[in-house]
Amino acid sequence: MPVLTLSDNVYEVGTVHPDRQLFDCLMPTPFGTTYNSYLIIGQEKIALIDSVDPEKVPVLLNNLGEAGVRRIDYLVSLHTEQDHGGGARAILLKYPMAQIIANAKVRELMITHLHVPDEKITVIGEGDRLELGGKTLRFMMIPFAHWPDNYMAHLEEDNILFSSDLFGSHYSTGKAFSTSSADQRFAAKTYYAEIMMPFRTQIAGYTARVRELAPRLIAPAHGPVWYDPNLILYSYARWTGDGVKRLVSIPYVSMHNSTRVMVERLAVRLSEQGLSVICRDLGSEVNSLTVGTSEFITDLVYAAAVIMATPTVLGGPHPNIAYAALVANALRPKARFLGVMGSYGWGTKVAETIDLLTANLKMERLKPLLVKGLPTDEDLARVDQMAFEIGEKIRNIPDLIR
């Protein structure tokens, strides 16, 4: 990524990583990602916000050289994690006059995870300001968006909010500003689902606070800058709200098609009631587990009900469904109903195991529908009844998003 201008003496000097296909050994990133770093040149002092992933530090240093930067007075580290702060020691080596600006939690974690010398860190708190000369950064704490150390910096004169992980997207582009493309909007939604959704209540509060601030630009740590902040703020308000859609999410695995027969029947009967249904096959392809689970998690942003459909493997759910259940349990979506269905050979503990794996989910548990072997006409009639009951429950939700 070349040096890109955001405003007068404010630049994006970070890096793109278009070929990164998996983040944190967990999240598929089909559009790659960026590690954003922002240079602010004041009349008296120069600040750099974040220092990119260690793998891309040479690119950052080259960009700073191209920008003619001979000194950095402050490295503002909005979050410790290596894809944000991994270049901190390299920056201190290249610019030994620099002092790291951090909140108390960033300080603690940078010493622990990055071995940054304590004497190089200056601690700031909520509402503190950093004067650069005609450029002033005011700091806003946003713990658990998504680590306990995250905070934001508002460049007051230019009305630019540097939002750390909040409002980000794993979307690689050589352009500074968002394109508002369907791909980028999807990347932002997936990013929210996999990173922010566990902290939905806190994120809702931070979103409301940013809407009151009304920044001219939002510059996140990943993905393009939001040139129209209302685009992402409106989305976050809906994602973090309590409303759900008439949507049923069905992650499933079918080893010998018995469970698939049940899933297809359920999907048809739900659709006949005017409900949206998304079925995610987590077992048909080599990459179904990672990609399919990521898509399932994104579905959970708006889903009213989740039906986990699985054959029985060694007494419990198929491992891919167990994985999806475990991830959903950690992300704590706002869906209202959770059900289990599937086929088994001679005995099963599928329902009990999934209940244990999803113990954190505050959803109404539907009666499990488990059949022995290939579903009979009688079994399919039970699927029809399950579909009817799900439809009735969803239609009675008072705050459905139309």
C-alpha cells in the first residue's frame, strides 16, 4: 500500500495483506486484510498510530521513509495484539526518540506480550489529550472491543476517529476509503460477528457514543476508512440491537444423507411459512469446517432460530457440528430459539452433548428431533410439526426486523 492522504498532514502508512486467507488460525479472510497505521504530523510533534503486524514491518518502515519521516515523537498504541502493536520494538529501534502512548491495560500487555521496555511507555486515561501542535488527539476507552485494552483516539481539529478494532473489516484494498461494495459490507458484518458479537452490549454503547461524536471519518485498524461513518454506524446499531429477522440458520452435517433428508424437509416447510432459511453444510468439502462455520456465525447476527442438524458419531454430535456449537457458545448471538435434529444408528447423546456445548446461550431450547436410521413418513411428519412450531414462535417475536 502506498502512502495515502486522509486529511491535511494525516496519512495512512500501513500495509495490505491480500493473500492472507485465515486470521488467528480461526477466521477465513477471503478478501485478505490490512494492518492500518496512521501518521499525524503536527506543527510541533509527530505521532504514529499503531505499528502493524510483525511480518509487514519492513513495508511500514519503507512507507515512513517515503513520507520523509525522520522522527516520531509518539507511537500511539490503541491495542496490544500483534497485528496492531507487533512493530513497536522496530519503531523504537528506528526512532529511539519515540515514546509509546498507551492506556494502563495496553502498557501491561505490551510488557507481557511484546517485551516493550516499561520506561518507554507513557500512560494515558479517559479524556486525556495529546497535543501535537495544531493537531490534538483525545482518548476514549472502549474495553472489550475486543480485548480489555482497546481505546480510540479522536483527532479533534480534523474530526477523524481512529477506532482501533471497532468498525473494522478484513478487506484488503489499496484505496484509503471504503467503496461501499457488497463484498466490503459483508466483510464488515463477518468481522463484527466473529470479533465483536460476544461483547454486543458494550459495543452497542460505544456505537451510540460515536454517533453522538459524529466524526467526519472513521479510521479503523483493519480495512478501509469509512468516508461516510453513517454507513457502518447504522449497521452496528442494527447488529448490536435486540431485533432479529424471520431467519432460521441450520448448520448441518450428513454422513449418509439421513440427516440431509430431514434438513431439506425442514427448510421447505419453514420457507412455506414465509421464513428465510439458510442451510450451511459443514462437512461436504475439505474447507467446509472453517468456511462454513464462518458463514454460519455471520448468519447469527440476525437469526431468530438455530437448528443444529447432525448424525451421531461415537454417541455424540459430528465433530464439525460440535465445533460450530462451541464457537456459537463463545460468540453468544441474540437468536431466540435453539433446536437439535438428526439421525442416529443405534443410540445417541447428541442433544445432551450440544446442550453442554452451548450452555452460555440464553435461548429457548426446542424439543430435540432425533430419529433412528433413514427417516420414515412418520418421522417426516414430526419434522413438519417442528417447522410449524418454529414458525409460530418466530412470528410471535415482538421486535422482528422486517
